[in-house]
Amino acid sequence: MLSLFAPNTRVILQGLNSKPEWNGTKGTVQKGKLSDPHQRAIHVDAADKTVAIKVFNMKYEDATLEYKHRLQDNVNEAVRIQKEKNSSQEAIQKLRENLQEAEELMRRLPEMDDGVAVPPYTHMACARRASQQFSQDDCVPPSEMTCHAHGFLKLTRTALGEALEAAEQFEEALPLYHALVEQAKQMRQDIWQDNSELHLYMNSLALCYKRAGQIPEAIKWYQATLQKMEEEGGSPHRGTVEHNLKCLVENNEEEDISNFQSIDPVHADAVNDMEALANAPLFEQILAQAMRCGMEGDMDRKMELIHQAIAVSPEDPRGHYNLAVQYMRAEEYENATVSFMRAMKCVDIEQHRGMEELWARSAANVFLCFDHSLVDSLPKPDWMCHAQKMMQAGLRAAKGAPDFNEAWNMLGSAIEEGPNPAAAIKCFDQAAQVSETEMNRRKYFIKARELEQRLS
């Protein structure tokens, strides 16, 4: 599997004994595999011919290294700007400049990509997903630079679109959301990205059309969002989109519940039952308000309210669970793991014994974080350190959340280490079956087949 000097990369030749006159000259890596994995087909500029040269007789052109540093710096800057949520004209102008930079870097990617495969668990979500994909024998894995170029462009388009929308410059925001929809499709091809984000951009496009007063287009894109959700196996956010579509079709001026990225399945229905909430305990009122802030895109306020809810009722597992979900989305895995474990502990208190799905999802996420080495600084919980306890926890997780793929993965992993590892194959197959994204379906299907092959 190729991992260095991808096709179209520019290189400088060095250390050649048979052709010393070529040392210091430049060439371009050509497509195609050679029988020797340590060689690449190089079109040598000075000789105007293509020959096989060993990888240690070449280095990247200086421009490639400069490009790589420039790309990484811009990725970090894009992440920072997106978190600020600034819609001032000064911020918008800065984002426009960043977008020009992102588009230029994407245009130059084919000639500058050094082909180095993306490392596991990189801080960028799209790059991390790409690194965890199983490639076919004859496939070249996506490079880190490809993932970063896509990530920088996506983050910049998103941040500028949101800033323009907040400034009510809808006509300028719409092309950016259209571009994000098309980019999500392209990322599926370039870095094996699943389509789990595509419906988010479709929803953003629908909402922007609605705010711009272009109702027929808004209806069309809400319908497209629902269709994409259906194609991807459903979504816990479907009810929110249906609500928004119904409001438009019926010419209802009720406010859109627009940003559904932060809805947690445990509470999605309760948030809209305002009559019940009026008579609910203070904890549930605060938590419902937190969910509402999340729907409106105010994540900082949502986090603040979740902390308030926990302070009111520290033994209610729902507060710790929702806090853990927020930490997971922010990729703060240690804090997420601690909060998931607190939620599990609270479920085992007598008055909360009925919240088995919440316990199951928490346990499966704890296992996921430790299994993927995302929280090496934390000690493993006792139930993960003993085979029998791990088996019991896996069984409880799969029973409590039978529609959650990570619960079946947890059970399968426990069984795989036991006396009857073949039984784990069914668990991994079930994890694939209940997965909402193509990426996870593929991952667990291959995990089952690989175990099947090892045991045959």
C-alpha cells in the first residue's frame, strides 16, 4: 500500500550513483504500481523520460513542505474562527480572505500532496474517520494533506456561511451552503467520507432559503434532507426537519427548530412538550431549556445550562449523559468518559433503575474511548479489567440499546476474548446492521469477516 510520494507529487532526486547527473534535478511521480514497493515511477524533467527510482533517492520539493505548513496553520486558524461565531463585517472580510486561501490550497493539492497517510485519531474529525477506514488491497489510502485541505475548505465555508446568515446577507450565504453540499459528495470519493454530514448541509441550505424568503426552495431542500436521512437509514433528527417542513407547507409562522445537530435522542420528544414542561421539576425544565439552546445553535449556553441542571440534581444520570455527549462532540474525550461513567453510576441508584438505554449508551461510549486509545491518561473502569464483568456489561449494553452499533461492538469485543470467539461474529454483523452511516456499516461488516477468516 502506497503511503509516500503519491502520484503527481513533485520531487528532487538525490544520491543516484548510476545517474549522478540527475542528482538535484526535479521530477514528477507517475501513476501506477511497481513490483518493488520501495520504488516509484518518476518522470525526470531533465531527461524527459520515466524511470523507476527508489524512494530514498528522492525528497519532496521545497514548495511541498511550505504548502504543508501553510495548510496546517490555516486549518488551526479555521477551527479557532469557527468557535468564535463572529458575524461582524471585519470578521466576514477575514473569512472571505480565508476562503480564497482555502480554495487556492485545494487547487494546488494534486501537485503538492506528499501522499503521507493520515495518522489515527488526528484532531480533525474527517481525517480521523478516513484513517479508520479499511482500504482494499489495490487502493491508495487518503493522505493527511487531502483530509486537511478538505477540512480547511469545509470549515471556512461553514463559518463564512453562518456569519453571513447572522448578518442577514442570505444571498451571499446560499452559494456557500450549495458548495458545502457538493463538497460533502466529493469528500465521499476523495477521503472515503460517509454521507453522515450531508443532511446537515442540506438542512442549513433549507433554513437559509427560508430566512431569505424563498419558501419554494426551502421546501425543496427540507424534502431533500428527509430523503437523504431515509437513504442513510434514518436519523434521530428527522422529527425536527418534518416540523420545519410542515410549518412552511401550512404557511405556519411558528419558529423553526433549525439546528438539530445537538439534539440528544433521549430528550428530543420532551423538548417540544411545553405543557408537560411547565409542571415538570426544576431539573427537567433547565435540561429542556438546554436542549432548546442547542437546537438554536447556542452551544455555550447549552453547556452552561446542563451544568446548572447537574447542580440542581447531581444524582440524575440525564445531566451527566448530556454533558458527556457535548464533550464527545467537542472531542474532549477524557471529560466525556468521566461524565459517561458518572451517568452509569447514577443509573444504578434505585430511583433511576429504569434508564437502561442511557446506561447502555454510556457504557458503550466509555468502551469506545478506551478501545480507541482516546483516553490513555485515565484508569480503566473495573468492569473493563475483568473478562466476566466485561461480558456482563456487554450483554447489558446490547440489551439496553439494541439499536446502538457501539453496544453490539462492545459485546462482540468481550465475546471475542472469551472461550467462544466465533459468537462475536454475529455481534459485529448486528453492529453493521444497526449502524446509521455507510462508514460504520462497512467497518463492522469487515470486522466480522476478518474474525471469520482468522477462525476458519
